[in-house]
Amino acid sequence: MTKSKQTARAALWLHSNARLLRGLGGVCALALAAWGGAQWQAWRAPAMDPGQREAIDSRLRQDSAALQGSIAGLAGKLGELQGRVLAMESVRTRVAQAAGLNYTAPELAPRAAATVAAAASPASAESASSAGSAEGLASLQDDAGDAQVMDDIPAQSLPAPSIGSAELLGRHIDALGRQLETQEDAYALVDAALSRQAGFQASLPTLSPVDYPALSSSFGWRRNPVSGRHTMHEGLDFVAPRGAPIRAASGGLVTRAGSWHGYGRMVEIDHGNGLRTRYAHASSVLVKTGDIVRQGQLIARVGSTGRSTGSHLHFEVRMADYPLDPTLFIQDDARTRLAQGGDRIAQAAAGSPADAGASVLR
């Protein structure tokens, strides 16, 4: 009875673990097959002779040398590009200074040296860390006094400097790319500032409005020809015959064109940035409000309309509606003639105030 129970238990165990046994058998069969295949491939593969191995090693050495040569060439080109970038930075600085641009914004500060230092090899960090030891050596040199310090380095050929790995070269290239982006931003800002400056200079009324430089009244205090009292004259009076052409001193937008109290027929031009010019006492106005005129364009003709004692042009320059001396804007050659005319007016006023007041126009 006991043997039959043991036999039944063994049969039951084998029946319950049949799958596990079949799996173990399959794994063993696969392992044996793999080992047999490897042995067969090793038996079929021919052995490599020393000549073939030497040829392969020689080819690998040649490829390595060619790769090092390529890296050396790229490193040389990279150094040349870095030198050009530094030269561009110095040119940008000189251009900005020549144009009168003084930038203190962080994005325009020269960062070429910092970028190059950031891309430098780890040797730069070692040199920076040795700064403290250099300061210590300074004290030793002071203690040496007048003792002669010499060295004795035998003649020798130094090995070629190590170029570094391709990874280090890649870091240099990335740093150079960032530096070029900074240069592009800086040049764009300089270009924008120069364009704005050129636009502002082009808007200045530098052209004399008439071809007659003689002045009957200059800018400043004078005796009014109508009331006889001393008043501020806010412009220049150019003596010119009736019908003489009046031209725009600079380009801009016509904001007034027609009769105005005291000015008679007048043209006012807005040149931007709060700067305006007025041309008064005209016999006829040739533009209308809203017209865009260019410098030198015919806008009116000389007359004696409004409060005027004779044919002339009254020319004003105003900034934020505050009168400015037009001689500060008119070009040098015309300014010289205007200054001579102003001197004659001053001499006439000093010699005979009554005559000067009679000759002065609005």
C-alpha cells in the first residue's frame, strides 16, 4: 500500500510539472545548438596571417593620421576666424565712435574676449588658478634685491602642441557661433542707430529757402517796424523781389498752407521729432495741407502779405513750438553770408536806430 501511494505521488508530480520539464529541455537544446554552431563557424573561418593584420593596422594608422591632419586644419581655420571676429569687433567699435554713438547697453559691450576665454582649453583655467602663486613669487623677487636672476635652458626641439580632440574643437566652434550671433546683434543695433541718426540729420532744415542771402532782420530782439517797441523777432527776414521762389529747407509734411494772422500767406512744414519751419508773407502758396514735400521743392513765392512793410520772406525754425535761430541749421556757406548780413544789420542799428527800425521787416 505504501509503494502504491509513492508511485501515485510521483506520477502526480510528473503530471503537474510536465510543462516545466519540457521548457527546460527546450532551453538546453537551444544552448547546445548555439554552441555547436559557434564551434562550426570557428572551424570554417580561416585564420588571419600576420601580414593581413599588419596591413589592417597600417591602414588604421593612416586613417588616424589623416583625421588628425583634418582636425589640425580645422583648428587653424578656427583660429583665423576668431581673429577676424575680433577685428570685426574693433571695426564696429570704431564705426560707433566715429558716428558719435556711445552705447552702454550690456548687449553692445565688447564680449569677444570673454567668449574666446570661455572657449579656451582647460590650460587657461590652470593659468588662472596659478595667479595666487605668481603673487607669492613677487614677494620673493622683492627679497632678492639686486641679485641677478638667470636660467640655463639647453637647446632643444619642443614637441608640436597638442591640437586636442574633436570634442574640444567642437566646443570652440560653438563658442565662435555664439560670438558671431552677438556680433550680428551689435551690428544690427549700430545700423539702426546710424539709420535713425541719418534720418534725423536729413530732416534738419539745412537749405536756405531763397537764393537771396541779404537779411533785413535777424533772429533776436529788435525794434518792431509797426509798433516801434522792442520785441522778439523769431526768425530771419530775407529781402527778395516779389515772385521769387521759396523752397523747402528740408523734406516733411505740410501742416499749414494758407493765410494766417500776422504771417499773411504762410506754409508750415513738419520735419518730424518736433521740428517745424514756417515761410511767411508769401504772395502765393503752391502746396496744400497734407502734401509731402522734399528738400528744395518749390512751395511758395515771395510777397508782402500780412503785417509786412515790403517784399521779403520771413523764415522760422521751431522745436516743440519754441523758436530757434535758423542760422544754426543752414549750411556753412549760406550761414557765412547770413552772418555777414546780420553784422550789417547790427551796425545799422547801432548807427541809426530809427533808420534800422524802418529797414527792418516783419
